[in-house]
Amino acid sequence: MPVSGLDRVAKIVHDVHGVVEGAALRRVQAYVGGRSKGLALGHAAKDLGGDRAMHNYKGGKLRLGAGWDAVPGGVAVNFRPAGVWKLVDQGRKRSGVIVPKRRRRRGARPGARRAIRMPDGGYVAFSHFGPSRGLGTFGDSERDIERRAAANVDAAIARELRRVVG
């Protein structure tokens, strides 16, 4: 028996209802989350270079990252590490001096401080840091994710519809 037009529409509506729940919802969230993460990392790469890292920090470079979590009815984008994103976004307002902690070492004279190891391998007694301008990376990422959210959801649902309907 051939399927009438209304029966076909009813089947499509039933299939579309399945798009927004269960495994299909998880696929939509994964698509939107992945696209949002990509936008955030793209802004970080544009501002800091392709490796998305801030160099010359104690212990090496700090790399900006992002991820996403599925939350009821949507996706939450996580910017990691949050303090570094804030520093890149707003910059540093003050300058100062980095002085090593006073710590007694075995065999050292009383009051002796450790030296600070520099990236070139040498040691200094103290180091200066200056103000830096903010790059607006976090704000730009957030605005771009919000601006493209509807288009990403539409594209994800269209993918699911093509998958269901054929």
C-alpha cells in the first residue's frame, strides 16, 4: 500500500521529534560543542600563535585550551585554564619584581635566597615584569560562539534530519 502525503508528513514529524532527544540529542550537542570549542581555540591561535601558548612562564609555556560539557538543553563551553584566558583577555595592569622565597638550604649562609633560573639557563637574584595589553581573546570567543550558536544548532539538526529521512 503506498504511503499517502499525510502519512509521510506524520512519519517525518515523528522522526524529527526523535532528533531532540536521546542519542540524537547527544549527537547534536557533540556537533555544537565541537564547533564552539573550535571557535574558541581559533581565536586563541589567532591572538597567541598556532601553538596557543604563552611562553616564558615558570615551568615552561602555558597553553590555552577549551572543552565542552553537555548540560540539560544545551552545551557549556569550558575555557582552560581560566586564569590564563583572563590574563590574555585583559592583560596585566601593574608591573613588579619577582623575588625568590627565603628558604634555608643545607650549607647556605643564613638569609641566603635562591636565585631565579632564567629561560637561557642562567641565574639572577630577581626579575621584573611589566604591564601588558589585553588581547580580548575571551570576549571575542564568547561573542563569536553566541553569534554562531543558532547556525550551529540548525546545521546539527539538518545533519540529523538527513540521517533520519535519508
